[in-house]
Amino acid sequence: MNDRVTLSEAFQILAGYGPAVWLGVLAAIVTFVIEIILYTKGILFAGGEQKLRRARKEGKAVLGTLKDCRYQNREPEGKTANRLYTGIYEYTVDGVTRTKQLTLSGTKPPHTLYFYYTSSPEHVFSEYDVGKNPLKILLYIIPILAAYIVMTALGFRP
């Protein structure tokens, strides 16, 4: 009935897997560390930051004002830190007034916010939008693939 394993038993079980698994884990750790270093230096997934820097340099910034703010509670109910806030901002460029919707998790949208654009003022973005990149999941998938490739190359069969 006691399915618990002590720490020393867990290390003995892990040691029994052989060098292929250990080298695979080492390859995953090294790959992840390299990715983190490249990410912090701005080499991986730095497109948003470069776009923001270019828009600031060209002076393509406009101040938006919050016109409407809504929130939606997520599970568990009643927790203010677990809300999705949606703010509707209004900004004017060259005499044309446009709106931009911004969704934030857990924080209320600020009353005023700078929006940036590179080519057209119809497609603005904020500093909150820069960090959102769905390809960042590759930071976790690539080390797993590296471990799998190393382990199978060394003869480990799951």
C-alpha cells in the first residue's frame, strides 16, 4: 500500500537507466541553458523588442486613453488576481480617431498608454503586446527533442 519512494531509492532507480538517459538529460540541460542565454542577449525571439525600438526611433508613437474597461473572473471565482481585464483605448493619428483593445491578465489597464506603429497607424501595438509570442513554447520543446535524439542515438528504447 505504501507507494512512496525515498530519495535514496529514487537515485538508485535513476542510476539504473544507464548512460544514454543521463547524456540525454545533460544534452537537454545544455540546450536549455544555451537557449536562455541567447534569449536574454536578444538573439532569440527579439522581433517584438526590435520593432518597438524601431518605432520609438522613428517617432511613431501615439498616446491612447482608456475609454472602457471590463473584466472577466476566471477560476476560482472571486479572486481579483485571477481576472482578465479588457481595456478599450482611443488614439488619434493624423486627425483620425481609432480604437485598440488590450487584454491583460491580473492587472487593471492603465488610464493612458503609448501605442507604437511601424508602417500604418491602423496596426498599433503596446509594450504589453511585445512579450506575447506563441513560438516561445519552442524554448521548452527543443531541449526535450535534443534529449530524445541523444538518447535514441545512444541506443535507449523507451
